[in-house]
Amino acid sequence: MAIRLTLVNPETGEVSYLDQIADFDENLFRPLVEGYGEGEDARDVFEEAINWWERELAAIDKELSIRLRR
């Protein structure tokens, strides 16, 4: 698998690229480097976010159906 990382220098705005080749036999763990979930595998954080949205949307649907029955 080919991976291209885009690096941006926050002070100069200079953009550079880092190309890597990864075999599928390698560990695919890719931690988030900053913010919520820092250090956690990005897939786990994304799954948590999707699950949260599914719960929120289900709660909205439930409330809407209750209000429409009134």
C-alpha cells in the first residue's frame, strides 16, 4: 500500500510530502497525533464518533415520532 503524508510547516506554510510503502503484513495501527483521541488508533476514534452520531440521530428520531403522535 502506498501512503503519502502531507506535511505543512505552520510557521512558513511550506508543504512537503513523505511517501512510504507499507506491506499489509505490517501493523496498520495509526495513532492520532493530536486532539481528541490522541495516541489512539484513528479507526477506533472514528468508530466511536459514528456510534455517537447513530445514538444522537436515534434519539432525535424517537423524540420526533413522539411529538408527531401528539
